[in-house]
Amino acid sequence: MIRRVTLCAAYLLGVCVIAGCGYSTQSTLDPQYQTIAVSPFYDETREYDLQAPLTNAITRKFIHDSRLDVVHPDKADLLLEGVILNYRLKGLTYDRDDEVTQYLLVITAGVRVTDLQSGEILWEEKVMAGETSYYTRAAGQSSDRLRGNAEVFLPTVRSFASDEENRAAAEALEQLASDIFYRTVEPWPQS
């Protein structure tokens, strides 16, 4: 019985290896696109210090990935441009004095990528969001958790009253930058 189960498992493993399980290491980006220009984001919010960290995070992701070289718009195949639309805080938890102890922070942006040779908009999202939550000092809990790339690469935003909100804004911008990057390097739907 054990031998039969082992042979069956080995057979299934072999089928998965031969079929590749649907996983590919090939790029899904159209090979005609080799370069991209990342335009500085506009900021329609009343907040300070959001646009440069977002633009820099997106640029860093393309440079690190290397499927598209980041170049000046005069030499680019693609142009990525966008606008930061909204910065919003929402109280999630409250203490017995009705003071907020945990916030949800959401940053939204509109983004589009244009083929500079044809002028065709390859993709456009009216609203994309980066979000995170954080504890206030009044909560007595730490928001200092491993924040991934936001802690390593993205300089902390410094426009808010608390370090917790500054770190959370940096994390939300990093998440938004990742979403924009992955949306760009994935295949675009055919119209």
C-alpha cells in the first residue's frame, strides 16, 4: 500500500514538472517596449511631501526590475504619468474616551501609461489605492512592525505631526508604487 501511494505521488509530481504547473519565468511585457519615462506625479491633496516619494518609488521599481530602462521622455517608448487624488484617514479603533487609537490611511492616485510612438493609452486607472493602518501613541501599542520595502527603500514622509503617520504614509505610497509597477509590466487587455 505504501509503495502504491509513493508511486502515485511520484507520478503526479512528474506530471506537474512536465506540465510546468502553469508557471513561467518569461516576461509578460511586450518586447517592443524597452524604455519608460516616469513623469513626476501631480498632487491634488492638501498634504505635503507625497509626490516625490511616490515618483521615486515607482522609478526605483523599474530600475531594480530592469525590464524597462528608465529614460528621459525624449528617448522613451512609454510614458507613465499620474496624479495623487486623495489622502484620507479613517478611525478604526477608539479608546474609552472616544479617542482614535488606530487609523486606516488611504492614498489614491489616477495613473496612465501611454505608448509615445503611437500616442495610444495602453492602460489607465482613474483610481488606484495604497493603504495601511497604524496605531497612535495613545493606543500604547507599537506601529513599528516590519514594513517591507517602505522601511528599507522609501524615505519616511515627514509632513505629518506624528512619526506613526509619517511611516504609514510611506508604507501606503510604497504599496501604491508596487501596484502601479506591476500593472505596467503585466500584459494590457486587447481592445
